[in-house]
Amino acid sequence: MNNPIQTIIGSKKAVFLVFAISFLLLSSCASVKVSPLPAGEAAPAVEPEPSTAPAPPVETKKIITISFAGDCTLGGDKERQGYYGQFDWYFNEIAKKDYSYYLSGVKEIFENDDYTIVNLEGPLTTSKNIREKGTKAAAVKKGAKSAKKHPVKSAKSKHRYYNFSGVPEYALILSSGGVNAVTVANNHSYDYGQKGFDETLQTLKNLGIDYAGYGDYILKEINGVKTGVLSYSQVSRGAASKDEIKAAINNLKELGADAVIVCQHNGVEGSYYPSESQKELAHFIIDSGADIYVGHHPHTLQGIELYNGKYILYSLGNFIFGGNSGPKDTDALIAQIRIEIDGEKKEIALKLIPVSISSSKERNDYRPSILDGDEKKRVLDKINKISKDLKFEYKE
């Protein structure tokens, strides 16, 4: 039988031993010291684990929208046309000398694109030096050829030809209406000789309006797209040869142009259909590397062709045309070209906006207006009709 006293003594020894061990453990924990960081020193940053997620793709797509419109004669032939009801009369009496009057009906379109180009047909000058086309005065630049003769019989003028001009201030019509550039290669740019032409270019330059034609070209970056513009006339002085045009296109490409536009003043006045020579030259220009061909001169609409994936607009018709107060045909187009470049890939889309060159049905008020409803449909149907032989049909 166990001794109860010994059992009690053994239990006490066990309790004491547990207590002693616990005390030692607590004492050792209390002796551990945590040193504070020195004043002003931040805790060391924890390096994040490197991400294994793929980097976002680099945006390479570039898109621009360019609007084109036809012949703009800002003024007229004062000797033939007189004053009442003509361009200057409208400026003084109707527009009350407000330059924005003329493009107020289409300004919204031009201000919402990236670039707008029209054909400026006639000088903006103070010169009174009317020159006769077909004479030595026509060869104003080295190598220029005499203009073709198109005599116009008129008892009102001592001159055989129409000679258009407007005052230099009329360039404000373009800048206030959202026009960024003009083409100047046409059969009226030299109506007032070299002085009139030079004054026109200087006026455009002063207003920041780009111009192309007769040796000048446009090359500028628009929304990341380096865009080149060339301008030629086949119906006047200094008609360019195919070799010259091809060399100019190649030059723009060597200078880094992503897109090349060639504007041609060509065709037969009053004709709705391009001639065989027009088509042959247009095809050559596209085959030489141009992305878009834009035509004017006939003063009427002409058909559209999609050739080797590129658009050929043979004639957009008139636009602000001060050369005629009562034209028989007031139908015209604003053509918008959308160019999308993604790396080596280039896509070009076309949008047509039917317009009338006058907001008045009674006479030309020189204020282009957008057509809608039945009138819009009529003009689009007309374009498809005259484009049928070119195997083109426009669909909105």
C-alpha cells in the first residue's frame, strides 16, 4: 500500500517543476527587445513579384477623313457679267460683307472632317492685267505650253475669253468656312498673269491655306497619316506629262507619304461622261501609285469608278461658282474619303454628300447647300446612272 504522505509530496514536486519551467519561458520572452527604426527612415519596400501578364498591344491604327469639293470661283468676269446679281453684289448686298455667308450651308461638314480640299479656279488679286489665253503671256513659267483656245463670243467684252478674279480678301471665304487646302492647276489661275497668280499664293499662305499645283505640292501629317497632294491641269498651260506625274508620285512616297491624292483639272465642259483619254490618264495615275483621283473642270458631275481598289472621281461639279449666275445644272457632290492605315494594311472608304451649288432655286446665290430627302436620292440616282458604264454603284 502506498504511503499517502509520499504521494502528496510527489505531487507537490511535480507542480513546482511545471511552475518553474513556465517562469523561465516567460522570462526569456520578456528579454527579447525590438529596436525602433531611426527617425525619418522608412521601412524597406517589398519588391513586387514580376508580372507574367502580356503587355497591351501598341496602337498602330491611324484614320483620317478628307472632304473634296469642286470648282470655286470667288468673284467672276466683271467685264462680261456686270455687277447686279453677281458674286460681288451678293457679297455687298446679301451677305453684308460677311465672308462666312458662302460656306455657311456646308461649314459643319468641313469642320468635322480632318482636312478639306477644293479647286480654286481664278486668282485673288488686285491686278488689272487681263491676259489673253493662247498668247505668249500664257507661258509664264519655264516649259509651259500655250493654253488651248476656247473662244467665247460676246458683245459685252473686248476679250475673247472668260477672265475670272476676286479680291484677295475673298480668301477669307475659304478659311472661315473650314477649307484647309486648294488646288490651283486649272485654266483660270493665270487669267491675270504671273502677278495675279503670285498674289493669290501669297494671300493663301498668309491665311495658312495649303495649295498644290504648278510645281507646288502638299505633304503634311494629318492625324498621324502623312498625306501628299498633287494638282495638274490637262486643259490649260503647262499640262504635265505622264512621266512627270509618275515621278511626282514616287517623290512623295520617297518622302514618306502614307497616302497620295492626285487632283486633275480635265475633261470636256458640260459632259457627264469622262472621255477615253480622261479614263486612260486616270488609270495610269492609279497604276503609278496614287490612292485617290479627284477630278474637276466639266462644271457638271461625272461618273465614279473603282479601279484596282482605288476610287476615281472624274468630276465633282461646281461648288462656289461665281462664273455663272444661272447655271442649268446645280447638282454637285462633296466626296469624303476615309483612309484607315494599320501597319502595312490600308483601307479606303467613300461617302458621297449631294449638294446644290445654290440655296436658292431661282438663281445662283453662290451658297452651296446640302440636299436631303427626294433631292438627295435624285442626285445619288444620277451618279449611279452616269457611273453605270464604269461598273460602279454607290450604296449608302
